[in-house]
Amino acid sequence: MRKDAQEAVDWLVDRFSRLVPGLPVTAGIEEGGGQFLLVLSAGRR
């Protein structure tokens, strides 16, 4: 399950970086209650 969450995070970061080149995008995974929350952050330089 954690591996699936990591693959989803990697995919999201890749897609957002293609959508807006140069936009710094970071992502993380938070665990809780047997589930995973994907956290995506983006900001301008």
C-alpha cells in the first residue's frame, strides 16, 4: 500500500511539473487509520 501511495505521489509531481514548468512542486505521504493521504504543495519562486 505504501508503495502505491509513493507511485501516486511521484505521478502527481511529474504531471504538475509538466503542466506548469518551473513551478516548484513537492509532495508527501501521511499515514493514518490504515489509509494514506497524499499532500501536494506548489508555490511560485
